[in-house]
Amino acid sequence: MPADPPTKKATFAQVAATMFWGLCMIGKKGTWERDGVKVSLPQVIVGALIAGGVVVTLLVLLARFMVRWAAQ
């Protein structure tokens, strides 16, 4: 049996793309395996924290904008 090729560690852009598409709940299992990279657990945790922070920040800014717009 041939040995599996060594897996490459995912880059920041690949982790960000994984978090984005995961947040949108779009993709199949094959989509993530196609690139031949491995997203490690620490990368997933940090990526999820950053993505969550971005989403919360955008929602807060949207709410502030709507409140100010409605008050005019």
C-alpha cells in the first residue's frame, strides 16, 4: 500500500474561506478535502472566534445605523 502524501497545513486564506463557507452552511465534504490541506483544531477555533467577532461587530454596526436612521 502506498503511503499517504503528507498533508499541508492550511493557510490563513484557506482557513478564512472555510469559516466563511461554513458560516453560510454551503459546501460538501469533498469541497474541503479537494485542496489536500488540513485545517487543524487550533486554526478552526481561532478562525471561528475571528469570524464570530466580525459577525457580531457587523450586526452591532447595522443595528446602530438602523436606530440612527429611524430617529431622523
